[in-house]
Amino acid sequence: MSTPSHSPVAGKTFGVTVTHLTKKFGRTTVLQDINLEIAPGETFVIMGPSGSGKSVLLKHIAGLEQPTSGEVRIGSFDAADPATRSKIRLALVFQAGALFNSLSVYDNLALYLREHRLADEAGIRERVMHALTILSLEKSYKKFPSELSGGMKKRVAIARALVMEPQLFIYDEPTSELDPVMSATISEIIGTLREETAVTSIVVTHDRTLALHIADRIAFLIDGRIHAIGKPAEFTDSKDPVITNFLNPVIDLKNPRFKQLENNHE
């Protein structure tokens, strides 16, 4: 049986507010005056080309980076304050899964519950097997990460986060290195979890199909700035050449992009 929480924020879903966030590494400005308001229960997708600052923004929301200026708040709590992570259950699903290779699937999921003494072994088994069943992994609980496919590792990572009963779900490129069918499966899982748990979800992705199917709203970053924010339909209907070229790039073998870049630097 789970240990009851006496925290005043237990069971609450939080929104995220980013205010005038700027991040510099030396003389390089990676994020410039970012302002976002993510509502509780919203599925918010952050898109943009490589090097646009998506992952750095994600790290600030997760409290893994300190702003140069500005702030990020989860509800009323400062994301940069280490104490916030003891007050809010934040689940971060890493791009590579970040599973412990020496632990079985079952023990990877049980680790958080055991370390924080959130349940006895019977309660832990109930929560772990429930999460694995949701993600159709219940027959793989004895396996080790080395025995899993890339898609299965992603699903185990999501299951591990789900066991935490998070109040904020953060996904870093959840469909990277997956085939189209498994990418669609992960997209369905994220969308289904949103419907079942009503948790706030923030997804960083290059995957246009994922973004357009699961997002309530999308923020498009370029060169460390927010270029646009809107609903998926606003992006698909956009006439902005920056957005249309990102979502629907044209392959032109007679005038390829790398030749255009070479000509621009001559």
C-alpha cells in the first residue's frame, strides 16, 4: 500500500511559466528573452531546427540549468531552486531512455518507489505491473535493457516515469531513432496518458507527425528565440516560409540546400 502524502500539492497538476528567460554560455546567447505560459493539463510541444535552443529550454524547465536572467516557475515554485524537486513530482523521459543496465525492467521501475519509501513491496509490485501493462510490457519485466529494442526502451522509460505519478511530464525527443510505426505508437501513448492522467506534458521533438497529432499548442524556436506559438492547425495552415519549410521541406536535387549554403558563404 502506498504511503499517503501530506504535501499540500499532492495530486495537483502544475502549469509552467517562463518569463524573459535568457541563457548564455560564455559569449554565446543560446536563449534570448523566452516567454511562455503553459496551462495545467496542457500538452505543449517545443519544435525547431537543430541548435535552436530546444533542449536548453527543456533543461531550464526541469531545473537542470540556471538562467543567465529571467526565470522559470512550475506553479508558484522556482524551477531553478533544488528544493522545488522535493515538492513537485517531475518526470523527465530522456532521449536515450537512461535506464540502469544492471537492473531488470521491473527493478528500473521500482527503484524510485523503493528509494523514496513510497510503498511496501506489494504496493510497489502493483504500481510497477500496472504501468508495464499500460505500455504492453508486462511480459518483459524480467528482461534487462540490453535485451530490449529501441522502442521497448522508450516505453520502459515512459513506464518508469508513470510509476512516479508525476505532476509534470517532460519528454526529450521521445521518437528519435525509431521507425515510423513505433514513432506512431509512442505518439499514441503520450496522447493516451494525457487523456487518462490530465498531467501537464511538455514535449521537445523534431517529429512533425508527433507534434501535430498530440499538441494542444506548439512553440517554434529558431536561433534561441520564439518564432511562433499556436495550435497545430495554425501551423499546418501557416504561410510563414520558415515554418512551412520546416514542416514540409522540398527535396530539390537540381538546387540542393548544401549548394545554396556554399554559395551564400562564397
